[in-house]
Amino acid sequence: MFKQIEGLPENVLGIEVSGKLTHEDYVDGMLLLCDEMLEKHKPLKMMLVIARDFGGMELSAMWDDMSYGIRHWNDLSHIAFVTDEGWIRNMTALFKPFFPGEVKFYGLDEVEQAKDWIVGARELAA
């Protein structure tokens, strides 16, 4: 499941992920929230906090994530990943060289540093 992180500027989408992500979590929640924010702000900055109890994703949720990410590849300027899970960092790092924006990784004990970076990150020149 996921919940929106409150208290961030309106051009920053903060999401905390915990438990096991399902197709319904994506379609009925996260993607609607992303679409709503993208209507108001492009490019969008994102902070993704992956909690210690993250239990992975259903295959259909992985597909939702991947296909949405490809469609909106250029709509995100910065992403802060906050996680202690090495496999998530490694998987994400595979795509980092191809992502047109800036990506940074933080540990779960560095949430405030991640928040400071994502809020203060300047838009990249076109």
C-alpha cells in the first residue's frame, strides 16, 4: 500500500510505500494521484520512501509501474529514493543512466536530507 507524504511543496509528490503493492494500489490510488499532480506541474519532482516492511509488488503492479514510467519518462525532473533495500537501489540504478532527470538515493535514516534535496532541487535546463 502507499500513502502520500504531506507537507511538501505542490510540485513535489511524496509517496511512502509499505506492505505489498497491488495492481489496485496503482490504478485506484497512486496513478490517479500522479496524473492529478502532473496536470498542474510539469515537470514534477518525486520523493519515494520505501518502508522497512515493503513486501514487494504483484507482477501486474510492476507492469503498471513500468508502463506508466515509460509514458511519463520526461515528466519527472528529480527523484529521491529513500530505502535501505539494496536490491531496490540496484534495480533502480540500472535505469538511472537513461533517465533524463536527476536521481539520488538515501537511507531510511536520511529522510530529512532527501526532503531537503528534493525541495531545493532546481529544474534542469532544457
